[in-house]
Amino acid sequence: QVQVVESGGGLVQPGGSLRLSCAASGRIFSINTMGWYRHAPGEERDLVATITSGGWTTYADSVKGRFTISRDNAKNTVYLEMNSLKPEDTAVYYCNADVVLLTTRFRRNYWGQGTQVTVSS
């Protein structure tokens, strides 16, 4: 019923920048919080940043001042602008959406398939 698709990952040198996008589509009434998480090899999936429909944001300490999350509610899309990238930012980045379904008004949580970000010289 709902699809969540990320894009924008890739290979970048340390100190570089990338912009991730995530679009949710399908039978959506509204979306509450959207967020980005990342999963590095051998580690748990960790929160990177979240943003509510009203624009309130939270960030992991490790990315504060370097990453910026934003969203376009009309497009059901969330973005992650990543600057001053470090090798330790290398991970698969996943988008998450807390969706209210159109037909039932039930809340469901959806994940994208992930996009690889590699920071290396």
C-alpha cells in the first residue's frame, strides 16, 4: 500500500557532501515523523535524524552541525543534506516514515530499502 524509496547515495571523499532523498507514495493520508537511520557493518542500526510534520528536528550527536534534515510535506519527501563527511559516516542509510493510511486511518511504520553511502579517499 505504501512505498518508501531512497536515492542519492554513493562514494564521496572525506570532507565532501551528499544529499539523500526519500519519497513515500501510495495510499497515504498523512505522515507524522520521517527519519533517517544508518547501519554500518558490525554495528546496530542507529538513528541519524528525524523531523516531524511540523518541522521539529532531532539529530544524533555524531552528525550535529554537519547533517541537515528537511522535508516537503506536499511531496511526502524527506531529505538529508550531509556535509563534512567522514569515513565513519560510511553505512547503509535507511529512510523511515510513520504513516497514517488513507483508507483505515491506521498508523503504520515503513522502511525504505536503503542506500549505500561510502566515504573514502
